[in-house]
Amino acid sequence: MVFVIAGAYKNLSEPREVLEVYPAENRALIKDVNVRMKHRKATQDAAGGIEEMLAPIHISNLMIVDPKEGKPSRVGRKEVDGKLVRYSKKSGEIIK
């Protein structure tokens, strides 16, 4: 779950679900964010029309949800039991 913090879909009151992440491009597909219209031409097999599709947005426009407070938080890394784990900088909780 993430908050969109920049762009046309920024709304800090509700977290959104991450559907897919593209790490090579630094982009993520977020539910109900960056909805685009695709015009499809009719073929013999399928009817044409206008379809809605999701487009990925850059991950710099997202903030992860704090597991304790449910608010946007920055992410840090620290070593716990010999392993690096991500944690919320706002509350200090480990992010799974």
C-alpha cells in the first residue's frame, strides 16, 4: 500500500494498492491511478471501442504506508540479526 504524493492523482487521505512494480524502469502500477483511454479498432474477432487501461507512474511520486500509523512515511534500512531490513522512519516499525 502506498500514497500518491505528486501528480494529478495525489490524495493523501487514502492509500492505494500496488499491482505491479517495474524496478528496471523505476515505475509502478497502482490501482485506480493514471487511468488512460485506449481506442481499439474493430476486427473480425472482437468489437472495437474505448478501453480503460492503467499506466505506470514513477516511484518517486509514491510514499509507503507506515504499518503502525497508516500515514505516509519515508523508508530507511538497518541491520537486524545480520540482515538488512526496511523500516519506517516515522514510527521505526519494520516493513515486511
